[in-house]
Amino acid sequence: MQPEHYHEDCAVIRTISRPSTASCTLPMYIRFLLSEPNSPSCCRLAEVMDISHDSVNRFLQREAYTPLDLFNESKIGLELAGGTLSVDDSILDKLYSHHMALVGYFWSGKHHRVVKGINLITLYYTDVRGQHRPVNYRIYDKAEGKTKNDYFQEMFAEVLAWGLEPAVVTGDSWYSGLDNLKTVRNHSLGFLFALESNRRVSIDKGSWVQVQQLEIPDEGREVWLRGFGQVKLFRTRLKDQLRHYAIHLPDGEPLASVNREAFLRLHDQHWQIEQYHRPLSRCAMLSIFRCVAKCLYGITFFPRFAVMSSCSACVLWS
């Protein structure tokens, strides 16, 4: 017999820690998020489902979902070995929030300036069959004194310990610091990371140039990345902006085997995380939710990730 909170659309959700005494359940909350376009609040859920506001509050405070719960949900249907693990972050705009936990000022690629919001850092996995889902996340908390790179290394170590076996790690230039590159290499994994245009590389020993000053053919160019070692560079153009990427292969595999087709395939796989973050605010209501207490962020975010990664209705949005 299934537990009372069980629903066929959410069969992989973990069993709650103790029998529910509230009228509000996780499947109900997820269905509400899918159907309510304007006001995903406790009051609105209580009104729609004809239950008490206290029932919704008890549900939100009863369970403390963690990133491991997200991984356990996402791994269903994924091939855990041989895929591509991508890292990126997104700013959830909270321009008019004054009393919410974890709201701060962060650089936004969308607005091209510092904005007020919540910084969500995500690890996103694409398996060898093309299935893709989020597998870990963090909410940036300035009180912890960590950088986004610290969070990445924590999350990366966690998913490996949980059983994920990616072949390649991808990320944008924010995550292409030497510590991150060496961490990935030390786990015998390949990577594709964007590089800032002023990163220095060498073709001839002792001669260093910025990647933006280098001639890079379409098929890429093997260089020595300062402080790291041999990589293969590729260049793309987005509108009027040049972007540079470094590829590393594990265990001394020849970089000559990486052509532009292989680079574009990895690049497209990394783009999945961008496509995931963009509708997250709109479809999962992350930009308009209100949560004052930091301890409630687990139950606030987890159902919204479930909406985006598991519910069949979201196939239309992804």
C-alpha cells in the first residue's frame, strides 16, 4: 500500500519522515505550482483547495528537502555514467524584496549589471541518450563566506559520491579558474570551459599571449594554458562578441581527435543548463515566491525543481 502522499505523477518523491497530519501534500503543492500562473502563495493554495492556511504552513515546515533528494529524484531514468555535467548559476530577480533571506546583490548576465536577487547555482547532467536533469544545487549565502567556485567544488564532490560518473564537465568562464580545472583533471575527467579573453596561453615556450590575440582556426588550436597545461582552444562568435573555450581530455588522450564537430556537440550539451535556467523563473514561479526564513528554502525550491525536471507537463516548456 502506497503512503498517503503518493501520486503517480510524483512516484519518485521520497517518503516523508512521519505520517502527514496536514491536508496539504507534496503532489498537491506541485499541481498547484503547475496550474497557478500569478500568485503561488499559501493563501491562494488554501483558497483553491479549500483547506486551511495553517495546513499549508504545516506542510512547508514539516519537511527539509536537500540537494540529495533532488539527485535521487532526477537519477530515475538517467544513465549515470558517461554523460556531461554542466555548472552554471542564475539570478532570480527580487528587486522589491526587503525582508527575504538570502537576497543580495549579484551580477546579472540578463540585465548586464548588478541586481538584487537570489543566486541559484546548479549542476545539470546530460546523459549519453540525451536525457537531462538538474542533479545538485546551492543557494548562495554570503554569511557562509564561500565563493561560487567553493560551492561548485562541494557540489561536484557530492554528485561523484552519490554515484554520478560523468565523462566531461562543462562551465562558463566564471568557473574556469585553475583550482576548478585541476580538480576536474584530478578526477580523470575531460572538460570544456569558457575562458576570459585575457587568459594567457603559449604556443612557443616562454612566449605568452592573450587568447583574444591568437589566431584560432575552426578546427581549434592546441596550446599551453598558463598554470595548467595543454588544452585545445576553440572560438565562437555570438553577435559581435568572440568567445573562447578550452577542451581537456583525460588520461593523456590526444587533443588532435577533438574536431569542431565534437566541440559543438559538447557546447550544445552545455547549453541545456541555459535552457533550464531561463524558464525556471516563469514556469516554476521562482521569481515571485516569498520566503522570509532561510530554513524554508529547501521545501520552497525542491517542488519547483520537481516541476521542471519530472512532471510531464513541463516537456512543453523545456
